[in-house]
Amino acid sequence: MTNLVFRFATVQGRHVQWFLRRNCSVTPLQLVGLYLSLCVVSLGIGSFFWLQGAPLVIPFASLELVAVGLAFVVYARHATDGERISLQEGQLVVELENAGKLERAEFPREWVRVEPRAGDGSLIELSGRGKTVRVGRFLRPELRPLLAREIRMALRAA
């Protein structure tokens, strides 16, 4: 398996692993720092105007910060979404993480079918023994056939 060339996979000995993640420019920890700095600035400006005799600035600034905070929470829940596909010891293991929920499926290597779901650019469907999992959400549609080809190649070589 070491002489095969993979574009998306990591190979360690006889283990091949694909790790596909959402493309996020800000991590949840960075988002917390950004939100706290936004709170300090917004409440600081609101306090200044409150001291100047505008009492409604603080409630509106607080309402705005709650709305932005909720939007950041929704973003942060999905920032770590990803798909891990690994081929190890005769098993193809697929782990899908979505909003902190982990879904896992295992397939015997000999029984796995890899095919596009419905034409060009569709998700890749991995199926076998009555189970079906769709992967490739975090790849551009034109790269999904390459990933499917890599998975097929690794399954044949294992």
C-alpha cells in the first residue's frame, strides 16, 4: 500500500485515513475571544452614552450582544464538523461528526461498494451489508470523484 499515491489520505504503515473537515477561518476559542472583545467595546460605548444621559443605549447594546452571541454559538457548534474514513485491519470505518454528534459505521473491506449517489458532483455513497453512509460534504463537488477513486484504490490494495 505504500507505493500508492494519495491526494487526500494519510498513510501510516497499513492504515489509510482520510480526514475531511469544514473549512473554518475562526476556531471556537478564537470566536470566544472575539465575542468578549466585542462585548467590552459595545458595553463601553453604551456606558459612555448612558453617563451622558441616554439610558436606552445599554438595553439595545445588550440585545445586540445576545443576538450576536446566539449566532456565534450556532457557528461554533458546526465549526468542528468533519468526516473521518479509515481503512484498518480489513475494516473501512466511517465516522461523521455533525454539531458534536458522532455517527460511526464499519464495513468489511470485501463488501464495500463505493459509488456516487446520483451523478456528477453528488456525495459519495459507501454501502455494504445493509448499511449506507454518504461522505464528501466537505469537498468541492468536482473533487469527490477523486476521493471515491482513492477509496476504491485503497480497498483493492488492502
